[in-house]
Amino acid sequence: MPDGNSNPGTIVISATGRDTGHAYVVLGWYKPQTLLVADGRGRKVSNPKKKNVKHVKTLNSIANKVADALAGGLPITDEDIRQDLAHIEATR
């Protein structure tokens, strides 16, 4: 169930698993406790990763291009995700 912290466009960091420390952008919800996330490289928009909300850490950052596209009903590209994540990584 959406918790208010992990809305589409939010940037999260994987806290467990072999991808620990990897940044993703939330694309939406799969099930009540499962997010759909992508990074634009290994996990593309066409094949997002399913991640339990307990296994991610939410950053106080939003992927602006992705959030705007989702709000406007526009398609999201892997390039948009990569650019937003690169911007966040540069400021971290």
C-alpha cells in the first residue's frame, strides 16, 4: 500500500540484496508492499525491478523529469531516469 514516502518519481536506495547501495527511481506500485523501480541501465522502464518497501531507503529527492512525465501522462524514457539519477549522485 502506498506509504506516502515512495510516490512515483521518488529516488530510493536499495538497502538489502546484491544491489545494496544502488539508486533507483520509483515508477509505481506492483502490490501493496512492492515498488516498481528502474535505473535506466540494468533495470529499464520496459522491465522494472520489483522491490519490497522494507528493502529500500527513501531519499528526500525527486526525479523531476520522471515525476513531471508521470504527472502529465507522458512516456518515461531510460535517458530521463539516467539524467535524474546522475544529477542526484552529483549532489550527494
